[in-house]
Amino acid sequence: MTDHELIAGCLRQDRTCQEALYKRFYGKMLGVTMRYARDRDEARDMLQEGFIKVFTSISNFSGKGSFEGWVRRIVVNTSIDHLRKNKHEYMIVSSVHSRDGDLPDAVDEADENELLQLSEEQLIACIQQLSPAYRAVFNLYVMENLPHKEISERLGISEGTSKSNLAKARYQLKKILYQKIRTSHGEQTFTR
């Protein structure tokens, strides 16, 4: 079925078309929500809520741009709404302090090659280890290419906090990746 046929069927509330749309985009959109969620269960909840919004607002799709992009935008916005609703729980920011010896000044070629070999699932697992505040800003800035001004508006934080959280997220992610490499080499790792 083409996107046009799926959309027309969903507008008629045809269950077969709704199921086909769900199956077509489930995997890709679960990958999106996994980047924002703490775990797979939370990601599935976000995704379910996102698909409900897709089905209830499908008449708003103008046909301009890709349908997949439109679905993705709804799923991302749903994930952000989920974080915002639970702001007291999610936006607690832990302080990150650099300690000598936490990270090497340079990554050697073997470590760099190992980083390049990480699967998407392994990278998502590393991103999920970030605190929710850092994870949200990292995803919006790096994965969704949003400027800090828009991130601050969406998350209800200042631009300065957005920039600070991105810097801390990058540091934490480097630390997590470095620890993953050292662990795989059987070397002793630093403590968190």
C-alpha cells in the first residue's frame, strides 16, 4: 500500500489500513522513542501515545513533505510532552565533575575502530544511561537538529541550561563509551 492509500484508509478509520500504518512505522519510531525513554517499556508507552495522535490527527497531514517525517515529528513531540509532563521526575540534573584520569586526552586507533563497530542498539543503550535531562537535550540537539532556543522552549528550560546540559551530556556519553571500550578490553574501569 502506498502512503496515500494508507492515509485515505485511516481517514475512513479502516482497521486494516491503521494496522498496516502501525506495522510500517513501528520499528523506526520505536527507535526514536528509545532515545528519549529510560527503557523499552517507557518507549513503547510513548510510541503508543504517538500512534494515537497520528490516527486522531491524520486529517491534518497536508501532503507536503514526507508522511514518515510527519509521523516522526508527532512521535518526537509526544516523547517531549511525556518528559514535560513528568518534568519533576525527569528533569532532575545530576552534577558532573571531571576527574583526572576519567577520559584519555586522545582515543587510540583500536578504540576508535571499536567505537565505529557499535550497533545502533548499543549506542541507544549508552544514550539511555544519560540522565533524562541530558538525554532529552542531547537527542533534540544532535538527533533532531534543533537549536537551543527551540529546545529551551519545548522543555521549559533556559537556553543556558540547554547548552550546559548538552555539554554535560556529551561528556557523560564519552565517559560511558570509554568505559564500554575499556570493559571490553578487560581493563579496569573508572568509577562513576
